[in-house]
Amino acid sequence: MNILVRSATLAKYSDVARGLGIDPVQMVCNAGLDRQCLLTPDLRVPEALVSEVFEESAQAAQCATLGLMVGASWRLSDFGVISLLLQHQPTLRHTLQELQRNRHLISDSVVIDLAEYPNVAVLQMALVTGRAHPGRQRMELAIGALLSLCRSQLGAHWLPRRVHFSHTAPASLLEHQKVFGGAIEFGAEFDGIVLAKEDLDKVNPASDANMAKYAQNFIDLQPRVQERNIAHNVRRSVHVLLPRGRSNIDQVSQSLGISTRTLQRQLEQRGDNFQSLVNDVRREQAISYLEGKTHSITQITQLLGFAETSAFSRWFSQQFNSPPSRWKSN
């Protein structure tokens, strides 16, 4: 599964890498990417190689927060051709909707899901990579970019109620606190940002409906990037819906903006099966949670949508020929 992302990620990386004393050109070439990625933000490059650049660079620089530093430098213009459209949305809610609608112009990997509660809203982030772990650097970069998107609507000094990371905490939290404030949780059940629900509908004083229309017309004139097939889109949705117990076909089809019958028909036409796709995501997430060593077997059972630990254990043993308790202890 060749998952592609915009090379803008690497364009932002270049200055941070040099500031840490490493050569961005060398690191990019070592990963098998063309150095042009550092200069041209709209190339489509393999996500796995981008992740390799970040993880290897973090080790070379002995800097656990390299990805976060790149994410903190992200600006609205770095979202590419849709930046003007996002800038002139009337509220953050509308911005998120447009980002979702045009996600194919940015990345095959990133999934953002909005969940609303009485007083707060949760922006849950998932990175679909095909690996057990998307990587600390890529995830912290993505959350940093999401914070930048929120600040473009809510003000440059806006801080979230809380920030969640599913990976473990670094030795020092100084960089994280500088970017996000003090309310940060590591070893959490999801990656994302918690904000006041009212923030979603605060009026953006800089919005201009005519400019938004102009931006949309410009986007419509751009060459169409080939979108991922329906199976990939299902996997993307299941990645964020599964931990919240919302992974049945009706809920997934709703998240994709199509009817359940249409989803079933499109999957059948490609020879795919909905339950098999859910099972694939469960396998990826099960290994990620177990190897992360921050969640108990009971917590993992709930996150993967099983009613009982015994049911999860039977399923895991069938999938991997080993009980989850033995896998977790290795």
C-alpha cells in the first residue's frame, strides 16, 4: 500500500534540521527521496520514506522533539492549494469540513475526526500508514499542524483545553509545554486536541465569502489528484472510529458521506469485504497498543471494540498464533 503525502512536510523540516546541526539534503537522500522535496511543497512522496527521514533525523540530532518543532513552525499557507479556502471560512467548524472534503489534496495518510460532547469537542488524529506505529515524530508534527489550523481561526495565542498523545512521554516536556501549554497527556487512548465546544462556531472576522468562492473555483480548475479507492477510505475512517466503538458499516458510511448500500456496492465491485477491512485495522491497532506498553489488556479490548477480554484474546490468538499477554510481555 503506497501511501502518499505532500512534500510540504519536508520543506518545513529543512530549517529545523539545519538548526539542529544535521544536513537535510543528506537525510532526505539517505531515505531514497529526491532532494527536490525540500524545495517543492506539492510533490507527492511516499509517507514511509518521509517518516524514515524524521525518525532517522531525530536520532542523528539526538532530539526527541524534532517532529514537534516542525509542526510548531507550520502555517496555514503550508496546507497548499486549499489554504486560501480554509483562511476564509466563517468558523473553525467550516474549516474542518473543507479540510475533510479536500483531504485528497493533502495526504492519503491523515485522518481527522470531530466528536462533540456537551461542553467540549475532540479533534482526533490518526495516521494511516500500514505500520504498527506511525512514529512519534510524524504524529507530533501532525498534531502541531492541527494546532496551527485551529489558531488560524481562533487566534495566534489560542491554547487547547488538552492535548493527547498515545505514545509515551519524552524525558523533557519543555518543548511540548511551549507549544501546547501545560495540559498534555501521554499514553492516552487517542491522539488529538480537546477544545471548548463553543470554539467550533466562533466567527472568523477575517472570513470573506467571495474570496472563499474564488478559492473554491481555483481549486476546481486544478488537475484532479487520483483519489484512493473506497477500501482505503474505509480503513481511514475505521482507524478513528474503532476506538470510540463506532465501527459498524452504518457509522463508517455516514463518516464517508455516502449511504450504507452505496458503500457495500462499491466494496463489492472491487472484491473487498467490510468486515475484512475492519479486521485489518484491528490487527494494526492491536500490535500498536501492545508494543506501546501503555495500555492494559482490558483497555485494548475496549479500544478494539470487543465486549469481553476473553473475546479479544481468542481473536488475537487466531490472528497471531499467540495470546496477547505473551505478546505484551515480550
